[in-house]
Amino acid sequence: MKLALFDLDHTLLPIDSDHAWGQFSAGIGWVDPPTFNERNDAFYRDYQAGRLDVREYIRFATAAVRAQGPLAAQAAHARFMREVVEPAIRPEALALVQRHRQAGDATVIVTATNEFVTRPIAARFGVDDIIAVELARDAGGWLTGEIAGTPSFREGKVARVEQWLAARGLGWGDVEGTFYSDSPNDLPLLERVDHPVATNPDPRLETLARERGWRVLHLFS
């Protein structure tokens, strides 16, 4: 089985969907923009530096959504897709996914961004499945602000892909895996697959990829 795994932000998308959703929610008045943006930017810097407390970030990032409720959240996300995500989608990224699909590969987005933000984006790309940060729900089915299970972040991406494989009666030895990512945070999964591809990599990852002889893909250049 050939398996094509894709990071999302700055890999298939030239933006960070999590950070962009935060800016969008500030823009529509769900949060106080100066206060929110300051914390949102600080979390983003922590992510880039590899020191993000993902559980603390999820509580922060979902607070406004939880306060608004399901109907308002769904409507706002549809607007986010139209106004922010759709204009950012590049034909090169769509074509990359489509090439794998046409070859018969299983395609999966593996992202550290939460499922609320990313599931509609994954559907837009036409991927077969998505592994994202799963959000815990209360008895009524609404978000609690906590993470359900293992967050798909750093080493957690490897664990979540292994869970995905096991649910299909598979292990690493049963697949030929390719993983596209821009970030050093994804080194654990890049090192685990057969074909790591540093995609739109930041300078640290590009240097490492060239040292190791990994393929480097500048998808949007």
C-alpha cells in the first residue's frame, strides 16, 4: 500500500490555518483583537521554536468557538473558508494531492491544527482522511477545550499515524510512506517514512534535508 501523508500549514497551504483562524475570529469581533493577537502570535512563535504547550494552546484557541456555540461556529467557519482559505489554495498543491490519488495512493493530511479548523480544509483538498488534534466533547457533544487522545504534534504524529494504520490492520511494514512537511517539528514523522519530502521548508529543515539527501520541494515557487 502506498501512503501519501501531508502536513497542512505552509505545506499544502501557504498560510497557517490555525493562526489565520485566530486572526479571523478577532476580525469578526469574537475576541478583543489586541489581547488575542498578542497571545496568538506568542503561541505561534512557540510553535516555530518547537516549544509549544499544545494543550494550553488548544484551550486558548477554542475558547471563542466554545463560547459562541455550534451554529455560530459552523457559520463562521464557512465564511472563513470563503474569505481566507479558498483564496490561499494554490493549484500546485491541489495537483500534488491529485497526482497521488490518481496513482492509487491513500492520502492523509496529518496536522497539528485542531479538527474544527482543518476538517473542511481537508475536504476541499479531496484527501481520503485527516489526522488532526481531536477535541474532547461534553455530554451534549460540544467542545470542552481539552484534547481527546494523543495530539498529532511532533512525536504524536507518528503515534497517530500508527493508530490510523492499526485500525486498518496495517503497520509500517505494510506501507510505502511519503510525507510532505515544511517544519522541523515534523522530524519524527519525516524520519519514520520511506520518502521524506521537505516541502516549502524553513531554513533549518532545508539544511537538514540537503545534508541527509532528502527531496526538497518548493511547491509555491
